[in-house]
Amino acid sequence: MSPRVRVRKAALVFTAAVSLGLTAVAPAQGVEGPAPDPRNKQAMRDMATAIAATAKYADEREAIKDGYVPHGEECMTNPFGVGAMNYHYVKQANWGSKDPARPTALLYSKDKDRNGRRRLETVEWMSTDRDQDLKTSDDRPSMFGLPFDGPMPGHWAGMPKHYDLHMWAYKKNPAGRFHNWNPALTCPKKAPTPGKPAADHGHGH
């Protein structure tokens, strides 16, 4: 391949990456947090596939129409450190999928736009931990050349111990596009339940 053809080919790949919002992974340097190796062509193709397949879900109504159902809390805070993640919409038929075009969950913003819709932020794949033992991880899946996080307990009633992998395709995550928690997000403080005292006033501790 002549150098000119090679340059043109590289430029085309880069242009495609930019149009798909993959600029964060195009340069080898400056990628923060967990990220696929930009030289891993399969990982780059799979990322492009995931973004192309989920772009329509920018409209929350499309996700609901395709079987993604809201689960859990509107906002989850990292129990082990900084950061949060927002509302999970889960498609049970995609549970255990390692297909970049079939994510298990889509994560939407807790706040709504002026049309009353949430904004798509993250795409996520989830897989059951085979032996349901948090101390073993011999069945850890991987995608995009990256290992899934976990195993971890379920996030809501009925959810098994599982592995998951987040791709912040639609919102910047300062910790890295594939980091599970986003340090730029915080959950609103929970208001005390009406009718209950906000604090225990002087009953012996």
C-alpha cells in the first residue's frame, strides 16, 4: 500500500470515528480510564456498531417501544467512592448479550428536557455471574477488549449477582468512556419522608 493510500485510509477511518462521536478513542494518547486499544480494529468496529445501533434511542420513546423498561432508582450513587449513574432502562431479552448492537440497558438522565423526555447517556451490557459467588470471577465476560466489572450484587429486587460493562457513548465521563461511575454526576440529596422526623432528636445514641 502506498503511503498516500495509507494516509487517505487513515483519514477516512478518523472521519468515520469523528462522525460517530469516537474522537475520545481515536488518538492513542490522552485516553483516560479504561479504554480499548485504538489499534484493536475489532474493538473500534464494535464501538462504531454500538453507537450506530443505539443512536435512535436518543429519543426515549424509541427505547420504550423496543422493550427497554425503567428499573431501579432514577439516580444511583457510587457506594465505594465518587460519581453516580442515572436511570436504567433494561431490555430483559438482551440480558447476557455480548453483541455490540444489543445492549442490555440504556441509561438516561434523571432530569427531563423541555419536552419532558430524558436524555440518553450510557449504553450497558449485563451478564449473570454463573455461580452467584462474589469471590469468584472465572466466568468474567469481555467486550471491546475490556473485562466487565464485577461480579457485584443486583441493583434492584430480583436482579442476580452479575457483571456489567458501561460505555458512556452519549455523555462525557471524565474517568473514562468505559468507567462504570461518572464523577461528573451527583445524585440529588434525598428529601426526608413526609411525616417522619428528619433527625432523631435526643433519643439516646
